[in-house]
Amino acid sequence: MKEIMLGNKAFARGLYEAGAAVVSSYPGTPSTEVTEEAAKYDEIYCEWAPNEKVAMEVAFGASLAGKRSFCGMKHVGLNVAADPLFTISYTGVNGGMIICVADDPGMHSSQNEQDSRHYAIASKVPMLEPSNSRESLEFAKLAYDLSEKYDTPVIIKMCTRVAHSQSIVETSERVVPEPKKYEKNIAKYVMMPGNAIKRHPIVEQRTLDLIKYAEETPINRIEEGKDNSVGIITSSTCYQYTKEAVGDKYPVLKLGMVNPLPVEKIKNFAKTVKQVIVIEELDPVIETHCKNIGVDVKGKELFSLLGEFSQSVVAKALGEAEKEACPAIEGLPVRPPVMCAGCPHRGLFYTLSKHKIRVLGDIGCYTLGAVAPLSATDMTLCMGASISSLHGFNKAMGDASEKDTVCVIGDSTFMHSGMTSLANIAYNQSNSTVIILDNSITGMTGHQQNPTTGYNIKGDPAGKIDLEALCRAMGFNRVAVVDPYDLAQTEKVIKEELAADEASVIISRRPCALLKYVKHKPSLHVDTDKCRSCRACMKIGCPAISFKDGKAHVDNTLCVGCGVCQQLCKFDALVDEGGNV
Amino acid sequence: MDTVNIMIVGVGGQGSLLASKLLGHVVMTKGYDVKVSEVHGMSQRGGSVVTYVRFGDKVYSPVIDKGEADYIISFEVLEAARYLPFLKKGGKVIVNAQEIDPMPVITGAAQYPENLLDKMTAAGADVSAMDALSLANEAGSPKAANIALMGRFSKYFGDITEEEWLNSLEACVPPKFLELNKKAFYLGRNS
Ligand SMILES: Cc1ncc(C[n+]2csc(CCOP(=O)(O)OP(=O)(O)O)c2C)c(N)n1
């Protein structure tokens, strides 16, 4: 059947059709929907793991047991899962195993724009790179066959524009292969030096075999062009930009497999054209390979190392005319993302900002605590880094920082990689104040369940980790819970815990305002007779509050009646439906 | 047929995903090749969002570049103005007349610009403004403003019938909200 499908959904469809049995992932834009969509098929066991390393090891376990497995993550997730990756490359697989990694050139939703192809090269694992939804589906099926044939995990690299664009796919039925038998095989699966030494040459031979495959496979294909003065080597979304920009003007070598890269195919292609141009986003991976095999190409001298490309980026580099556009209107204010109206993080950040407390931050919706007017956050690095950095900061500064520095970390991020950092504080004893922002969901990536929420990926009841008990078990005597909608209580507890002479954990608990089960109060409004235009309510940066005709104004389509602004108004001007404060 | 390029822009959370889904669906059922590029993640949190819809005989790129858009459908006035350089000279802007203050305006660091509709016309755009929010309220919920806007937009495509639009609406909207959205669509189409 023909359908229009999101790239990530098409990928999930490919997993389904190929008989995938076990899926374990950690969410991360733009990879999340592969797993969310896979979870809609009852035939596939799916779960959210606490982090990417766990997810990859779960998928490995399922493969070891003989079933086809999958794990998905965003590009930075592969940093976390790199440890198992490099050694699964040595053990190989039993049932087929696919790893999805989704890059985010242009950093739509990421803290860096690393190029995941380096991981495929470094770990010596084959990598396929689809360029639209149809290929996302087909490559998923192909990857399982390659995985089992060449005894290797296979990485499929997505990027934002493939993952999050919809195009037309052809679906077919699910075919479940015979599960592989599990047989104990110490030499293959127990990676201690004596065995690993023997596996390494097998890995090197596998790469040679895969290069042969790369020479022949139809997913590395040459498309004829009219003008042989230029030949283009490209892959993924850059292939689409190229075709959009120049159609079939120049011959194109379109690579569906980006590791390992073919040698003869590239050399032969180069012989048919005057000048080879490599078009690839981020790092010069294909370009470097071409130069290494003695093929003279142009790449990064024409194209940027930064951000996303588009058809006009390609057209310009190839000397095509630019399009005429409407001129820009000058002086438009920017519209950065903000915490939602009613976001429980707001009250907490307001309190920290009010007292000029240093905040070592982490990754999640609460990263927006760094945005004006709250501007509370001092640092954000990677998931889990808030707690460990606070420990380091306090060890370095001692008394000079312990009483006015905290770290903040979300519930999902704490489960991901905050626990081991907290163990370090418990063990090596710094007088640190750790704030866990428990909004009972993984918010930033669009509401995934996690080990603290009590529900699994399908929304069914599941195990629930008790944060207070966990912190106490690690040895923290001071574990406090606050409601961030209650500014007075939040302020009191933060002051107390900073003043205390031992480490403490504050759990700021209130479910995300966007969760379906959260019941909201009706919108507040401004009693304009009482409003003195002092703008105190605007210090919290709530998108529902603006200034109209010299007075505060509440947008009733956004306000959820959380009442944080009411606590800032000295004149009782923010009132509910009945006119009450 | 040349590829038709449509941008759907607005503020994160205004329902651009449903609007683009509807459009993608209806042009696919007409037999066109189509690509829709969406935004998920960070910018959905009240930031500026843009969705691209492209259809024609053969579509390669999922994105639209400066000077390529035939239409900009905007849920908010400032956002229509922001993406104007993506519009072809003489291209059409269908804009919901709602104004939503971005954070720099809320904090007082900037002002909401005045006369944006006139400025867009002066820049060479064919601007058509409507009050989609009121129509949505009339249909039963402010959340249906996206579909009211699509109703108005549907008038520009003579070769897609009302029935075809409604069939696609049925395929894209959960049954619970179908009546509401149908009403909003009609109100927009007849506005
Ligand atoms: C290693 C890694 N994996 C995944 C992500 C994507 N990501 C960003 S924030 C986040 C989770 C946020 O959830 P939580 O900590 O509960 O905070 P919330 O957004 O709910 O406030 C994820 C998964 C990432 N940035 N890095």
C-alpha cells in the first residue's frame, strides 16, 4: 500500500516488516519517533531504557538470544553507548542488530552537531544512510540481512531532514525469519584479551568483505548526467538537494552505504568526469576517503563545515543563478523557545534567579532556565553533567561556592546519567545541593515515560523508582520535597539546604503542565483598577503575560491558572474568575 | 507540473503539524509526489516554527529556500513577516490576524512591530488576512484556528474538491474532534 510517512515512522515500518522482535531505546530528537512508532506494533517488544548504553546492551542481549533487535538514539546518545558499540563490533551478532543514530546538523534541538559517521569508521561497523522515507523503510530491512550475513551490528544514520520529513512509501507484510539458535560460544562472545585478539582480524576481514559489497550494491548507484564536466558524490539529504538544484545536469554517485566506502566504484566514476565534487553536511568524511584513495575531489573548499545545506546552498556552489525573493522586513524581534505557561520549572528558576544563586544546569526543558528574563543557568554541557560538575566546582572553591551554588537536573536526565554522579557526591563528600526537577515525564523530547513515572512505553503500569528512597539509600540524610508552584516554600527550603553543613537533595515536584491527566484551573485575568503597572509579574517570563495599554494582560488561551504570578503581585491585581486572589 | 511550495509558519504549539498533515494527505490522494518537512523538539516550546509542504510530479528536497515559496500560511502576523524572504515575488500570504508577543516583547527588550500587513504588501507579497481565531471559537474551540486557516487556503486550489478536503480531514483528525474541525474548515472556506 502507498502511504505518506514520516522518515522515522517508515524506519519503524521497516523494522516491523523485517520481523524485529526487541526494541530498546532512549529518546532524543530527531530519533524518538522510530521507537514510538515501533511501539504501536504489538508484535514487537519495545521499551524506553534509562539511557543509550543500557538500550544498546539490551538490544545486544536480544540479538545474542537469536532475535532481530534494534536500539535508537540521537547523535550525542552514541557517545553514551560508544562503549558497548566498539566491542559488539568484535563479538558480532546472532540475530540481526540495528542501531539508529540521528544527527542534527543545524542543531534544531541539540547541544552540538557532531558527525556520527566517525563512529562507524572508528568502531568498524557498517553504516547505511537513507535519503527519504522509502529508503528508511528499505534500508531497515536490508540492514538486518547485512547484519546477519556479515555478523555485525549495522548502524543506520538518520538526520533531521530525513527523520522528520514525510514522503511516500510502499508498505508490505511482516515476515519473521526463523530465530537463530543460541549456542554458547566463549571465543566469540567473551571479550577478554585472549579472545578479543582473535576477533580483531575477523573484524578487519569483515571490513574488506564489506568494501566488496560496497562496490556492487545497488544502494551505491550512479545516475547519468548530461554534462560530464562535473561529477557529484553525495548521500542522504544532500542527494535530494543536489537533484533539486541541478536535476540530471551532472552525473551523480549516490551513496546509500557510507561506511565502508567503495574504492573502485569511486575511481571509475571519477574517470568519467572532469571534476569530482563531494557534497556532504558537516565533516569531510567522503572527501577524505576520496583523497586517501588518490581521487582528486573538491568538497569543503566549496561547502561549509557548519549547519544544514539546502538546494540553494548546492546551487550556489555549483554556480547556478539565485532566485528572486521578497526583501526581508528589518527589525523583527526573535521568538526563541520558552518554558510553557504553567511549567513547574518556572517557579524554581525564578527563586534561584531572585537570590542570584549559581546554577549548574543540565539538558531538558529546564535548559530554558538560561533564557531571559530568568537567565538563571550558568552552565549546560551534556546529560548528567550538572551533578558531577557541581561536585568539582565545590571541591575547587569549597566554602566560597557551597552556600550559593546548586545544580538542577530533570527526572529523566537523573535516571539517564545523574545517579552515578550523585553516587560520587555521596562517596567523595562535597557539601553540594542537588535539585531534581521532577515533572514526572521526559518533557523536552515530547513526553516519554521513564523509570520514575510508573508507566512503560505503552502507557501501562510499570516499575517506579522512588527518588527519595534512592537518595537516602545512597547516604543523603537531607532529602526535601518542594512544590515549585509554592514560591515561599521553595525559597525557604533552598535557603535551608544551601545553609546546611552536609550535602542535600531537593526534589522539586509537580507534573508537566502539558500532561493530559493534569487538571488546570481556569485562566487568571488582570483587574486593571488594581494593576499599578509595576511589571513584577513579568519577571517570571510567562508567555501568557504581556503588557497591553499600560497594564499587565493575561492571554486566556495560554494561562493555566498556576498562580505563580499571583504570588509576585503586591496589589492583588491578578485574579481568578470570581475576582479572587 | 512545477512543484508547488507551501510554508506553514507560526508559534510552537499552534497546530502546524495537523495542518501540514492534512495538506500532505490531500495532495497525495490527488496522485502528486509530496514531501512534508516538520519540526519536532526544542522549537515546539513556543518558538518560531516552520513546516514545508512541497508537491508536484517529482519532489526531491523536503525544504523550501529563500525565494521559492508560492504560499506562506501563517498562524501569526510576526511569523508571516519573519519568513517573507522565502516568498517568491508576488507569492501569496494567508495570515491569521492574531498577534502573539514573543519573549523579547514580553520582557520589554523589544516592541511588537506595527503595520506588518502593510509592510508585507509593500515588500511585494499578495497578503490576505483573516481572523481564524474567531472562526475557530465560533466552531467550538480556539484550537481549531489551524483548520479554519486551511479552509481559507483550500479555496486557492480549484482542482481539489471540497469532498476531497473533507475526506482527508477525516483521515487526519481523530473522530472525537472531526465535527469541530469540519465546522472550522467550512467557516474558513466560506470566509
Ligand atoms: C545523551 C543524550 N541523550 C538524549 C538527549 C535528548 N534529550 C534532551 S533533554 C532529554 C530529557 C529531558 O527530560 P527530563 O530530564 O525529565 O527534563 P524535562 O525536559 O522533562 O524538563 C533528552 C532525552 C540528549 N540531549 N543527550
